[in-house]
Amino acid sequence: MSLFTGNATLTSRETSPRASLWNRKIKWSKIMEYYAPVSLKDAEKLKKRKGRNFLFAGGCFLNWRGSPKADSLIDIKNLGLGGIRVSKTKIVIGASVTVEELADNKSLPDVIRKAAKSFETRNVRNMATVGGVVAGKFFVSHLLPVFAAYQADIEYYLDGRKRKISLKKWLQKRDGIICSVIIDKPSRKVEMEFEKISAIDLPLIVSAAGCNTPGRRILEAVFAVSGAENRLVISSTAEKYLNGKKTREISIGELTQAALSDIKPSGNFKASARVKKRIIESHIKKMFGALLK
Ligand SMILES: Cc1cc2nc3c(=O)[nH]c(=O)nc-3n(C[C@H](O)[C@H](O)[C@H](O)COP(=O)(O)OP(=O)(O)OC[C@H]3O[C@@H](n4cnc5c(N)ncnc54)[C@H](O)[C@@H]3O)c2cc1C
């Protein structure tokens, strides 16, 4: 295996002149290992070793105070998972692509760029990667609902080979190393909305909706919400309500009722569950107003 191994980064306290004194006082338990494998095969081997071994992409979540403790970090930077390919029939976004790269790429659909640009700060956009956004269990996401609304697939590496499944299914299993996000229907109509308290805050709720409307009949509708619960919710009841109907048959009130029957918002210090419900209602009205006109 060709690997680079090193210790975890030292903090200023550990490298200060008083470090030797300080180090003597501490009984070092276990040093976190760092690897940067050059093949998916090697990365998988490292991931499957005993212990808490985490793939390391942008490091936003893994450097965060709420992140789980790791025995080793497996940096995916040398796995060749970068690049964005856009054609009329397909979009392929590599797992190592940063959110800033998405925001900057003018050939991507506006709604994907809007979601990417909405990230809190440029620093986070420069660090966070598409693979990290999909795999990270952050409590709210600008991009995940949009990928869901596009009915995106995930290409991932598991047990020595690449596979492809829908994002929805991948989120249930969370297996393997994500290689790319694939959008096979880039011409779908997709809308996204989000609500936040202040410009530099994380969003309270992010919603996205997508569908096709050939001959004004609604097909393959998706309504997805992040920030309401501790996971992405894709409303199957809203989909059932919408699919097969003519656009003029849709009542926004009935659609909202259908969607909210699948979404159980939890309140926090920023917004109560009731406020979150009202936000989702207003998103539905705005997005489906645009999609069905
Ligand atoms: C301070 C801060 C601000 C944030 N602001 C926003 C915001 O405004 N909007 C928003 O939507 N989100 C925001 N986030 C959430 C952020 O998008 C996620 O934390 C995301 O996981 C960051 O991606 P990363 O590449 O840095 O992931 P990492 O921290 O490197 O990894 C996150 C998780 O994903 C796993 N992982 C990474 N890559 C892969 C892969 N290719 N295959 C399988 N598993 C993988 C890692 O093992 C880890 O468990 C913020 C997070 C932080 C900490």
C-alpha cells in the first residue's frame, strides 16, 4: 500500500516552549493517525481496519467541536475524485469538488449554484466538499434537498468496485466511499428556498422541489426538506399527491397538508416547531407556484 502517514496536527500549546514540561504532565493516550492513500482500494482497506476510521474530505465537520472522535483520518485528496462534467443529458460532480467550485461553475443549473452560494461563509465553501455534504450528518444542508429534488444518484466504492444507487437509498445505508454525485435529468424543473435569521447564520429550513410537467401533467415529483428533523426528509405523501395530476388540479393547501404529514419539525432556541412548519408552508407555496405555472 502506498501511504503517507503522519501524526495529527499539533496545537500551539503542544509546540510552545513550555511544551516539554506540559507533555511530561500528560499521559498521551493514543495519537490520531493520518493517511492519504492514492487508490480507492487502499482507502477502503484503511477504512475497514478496527477502530474509528473516518474519511477526511474538507474537514469542516471533522474539525468541528461536535464531531466524533477518530482513531485515524483517511484523506481522500489523492483519490482523483475532483472535477465537474456537465452535458445536456448528464451532470457528474466529483466527491472532492468544493462548494465554492459549484458556486463558481457557470455551466451548472442556477438552482445548484444558488444552493452552493447560500453557504454561510466563503471559508466554509472553500473547505466543504460535495462528498462531505452528502455523507456528513450535519443538522441542516443547503445542497442535499436540491440533489434530492434532481433525483440524483450516488456513485460509491464498496468492496472493491464502484456502484450506483439513488441518493435516497444511499442515505439509508451510508455505505462506502462516495466518488461522485450524478444527475441524469439535468433538465428537470427544480426550485429551492431557505430561511435564516441573519446573513451569516446557518439556515433554519432548506426546502427543494422538483418535477417534470409534460403536457401539464406532473411526473416524478419530489419535495425534500432539511433542518426540520435531524435528517433530510423526502415526503412520499406529497409525491403521491402530486404525481399523475394535471397542474391545475393541485391545491397548495392539500399539498402542504400532505407534505407536513411526513415532516415532524423539532423546535430549537432559534425557532419553534410551529414556526418551522409555517416556513415550510411558505416554501411550498412559492416553489410550487413557480414549478406548476
Ligand atoms: C462551521 C460550519 C459551517 C457550516 N455551514 C454550512 C452552511 O452554510 N450550509 C450547509 O449546507 N452546510 C454547512 N455546514 C455543513 C457542512 O457542509 C458539512 O459539515 C459537510 O460535511 C462538510 O463537508 P467536508 O468535505 O468538510 O466534510 P468532512 O468534515 O471532511 O467529512 C464529513 C463526514 O463525511 C464523511 N465523508 C467525507 N467525504 C466522504 C466521501 N467521499 N465518501 C464517504 N464519506 C465521506 C467523513 O468521513 C465525515 O464523516 C457547515 C459546517 C460547519 C462545521
